[in-house]
Amino acid sequence: MSGLVTTGEKNLVLVSGRAHMDLAHAVGEEIGCGVSPVTAYDFASGEIYVRFNESVRGADVFVLQSIAGDINKWLMEQLIMIDAAKRASAKRITVVAPFYPYSRQDKKHQGREPISARLMADLYRTAGADRIMSVDLHASQEQGFFDGPVDHLFAMPVLVDYVRGRVDLSNTAVVSPDAGRIRVAEKWSKKLGGAPLAFVHKTRDTTRPNVAVATPPVRLPRRSTSSPTPVPRRLSLWPPTVSSPTRPPSVSPSPEPPRLSSPTPCRSLLRSASSSSPSCLSRRSWLARFTRSSKTVRSHRCLTDGFPLHIRPRREVTCWGCSGEGGSVSAVIDRA
């Protein structure tokens, strides 16, 4: 019989689903315990059949399943294995899920949405799990979803040692993929000797799955204290005729900014709007067409570069991110 018998007649049994058998065998070799044989196959209807080939009565059963790829299939197989172990009189059942399923759905972003991470914990508990082990949960508070012990493991110590021995720490920067991982990036920066820290400004459209927009970093030229403050240029959109930019006679024009490979986003946006928008469009429909709308009008963002568009009381739309001279490019909407 495969397994590890410890003093006190405690029997440890390691079983694994079919998602990643190589990982299960590597874990078994590391702890000195073989993987208990399991019969598992799919019926023609898509249903899954599981049976343990050896007794697990009174044993400490660890059900390992690397849930990746076809997540719903492997999750269901693990739940069936837990139920089989419970009905085979296992003493304690521990779920080993290196990737916790549906961990990113740990809160409601909008109304009428599920909290799927909590549902996974309820499914594990109902199937018969007594304990959960997982690595790098999406949020630490997910440990509270399960009504029982949760071993939250971290891969950072292993990964830091791997990275530290293979990169030049004097020429290394730590970049967070979004604002939510800045705290983790700070830990990495400290463990790598105070490496510089940066993050990517990423936004998501909840109506488009698997799509994220990362705003590229924009370096604005420093404004000289001797030069006067540049005046924003204004384009009239209603009626759709473009007026030439004007500056007060007393203000000398600032030097032209360095030209980019593509037109400045807001300038091309305003040019397109002023030349192609029909006069029948209202102020709200124009904003809905050329900006990302949210619940309030004051939180619109530029469609091309993601910077906020500030709407002033006189119906003036200003994007502070597309300034080539430290000021802004503005548009006055004359018709409400």
C-alpha cells in the first residue's frame, strides 16, 4: 500500500486528479510518499467517474488538483474526489489547490454579480473538505470565505531567491501590473535591495471580458519659471467649425513640444469630433462616443490615452494628459 505511516499509526495519503500528474509525483517524491492510485475517466455524456484503488479509512487524505486550463472540469473532478474520500471514511480531508478557482471574483463590482470565490469555499465545505491549502490568493481576505483552517502559502521567498541569483540588482526595477499590486511590488523592492518601483495604470471595461487597457507613461516637459504660463487652446465644437487657436498678444508662444510618432491623442480626438460630428448630437451623446462614461459626468476619460477629462461649469472639456507644453488642450461645447 502506498502512503506514509508515521508514529502513532497516522496514515497520510496523497491523491491527485488528472490535471497535472507530474506535479503530484514531484510532491510525493519530496515528502517521501507515493501518489495513491486512482481510477478516473469521463463518460460519453461528459460526467466524471472517480474511485480510489486503495483504502483511505482513518487516513489523512490530501486531494491535490492543479486547477488550470479547463477549470470547471478539474474543479468538478476534485469535488468528486473529496466526496469519495468522505464516503470512504477518511479521517481528515485537505484540499490542495495551488491555484484557487475563481479567486479573482472575490467581491462585487456591480449589482447583481456573484461572489464566486465564496461559492468555491462553500462547495469545498459541502463536499467534505476540512482544510484548504493554496498559494498566493488574489486577496488575503478570501481565507475568511472558508469555514475552517486555510493554509495561505506564499511563493515569494522561493521566487526572490531565484531572481536574486540571476539578475543584476543594480540595474533592476520592480513594476506592478496595476495599482492593486503595489503593496506586493513594494515587498519585492525591499527584498531586492531597494530596487526602483513603478506601476502600470490599467483600466478595464466590464462589458468586454479579457480586455485591459494600459495607459503608457507620459513624461511632460518641465515648465520653466522664466517663461509665462501657456494658455490652453480652445476649439469650438458646436456648430462643428474649428476656430484658429489664439493667444493674447502679450504672451509669447512657447517652443513646440517634441513631436510624437503619432498625433497627440486629444488633438486628433478634437479634430475628428469637430469635422465629423453631426450638429444634432447632444453634449451627452458626444461624450459617450469619444470618452469612457461612468455613473457621473465628471469622471469621463479620454478614449485614446485614458487621462481624465475635466468638465468645467461653462461646458469646457479639458484633458490634462495630452499637453505638449505643460498646459492643456481644451474644447468648449457651445450647445448643451
